[in-house]
Amino acid sequence: MVLSRGWSAFLVGVGVWTWVIWPRFAVAIWQDPRSWASATVGDGAPTSFLWVHALLIAASLAIGTTVGVLGIRSWLVARRGGTS
């Protein structure tokens, strides 16, 4: 299957968007007092709140990276005009 250049660009954009948004969200979660047992940032044991959000962020970055790579690959195939 060969995607159009428009869809390829969309997939690359989703991948870039993922890497723009989620790291900033990770910083916000890290700085949230609910992430730490002592309610002091970086002090005490991490809470379930932090672990659940860390898994969410990791999964989103993995999916976004995959989508972005697929977009780049489909863009290159569409540019060559071939199938692969």
C-alpha cells in the first residue's frame, strides 16, 4: 500500500506533534506533588499517579514514533513513485 504524500505528511506531523507535546506533559507530571509520596517534588517514593502517567507517556511516544517513521517511509516511497 502506498499512501499519498498528503497522508504521509499527516503521519509525520502526528509523530512530530507527539514529541512536542508529551515531553512537556512528562515535566508537568514530574513536578506535580501527587507524583510523590511526600508531596514534595522529587522527594519520597513515586506514587501510582506518576507510574500510570509514565506508562501513558512512554506508550504515546512509542506509538508517535512508529507513526512518524511510517509517514517518512511512505513519503519516500510516494516520492519515488514506486511500491514497496
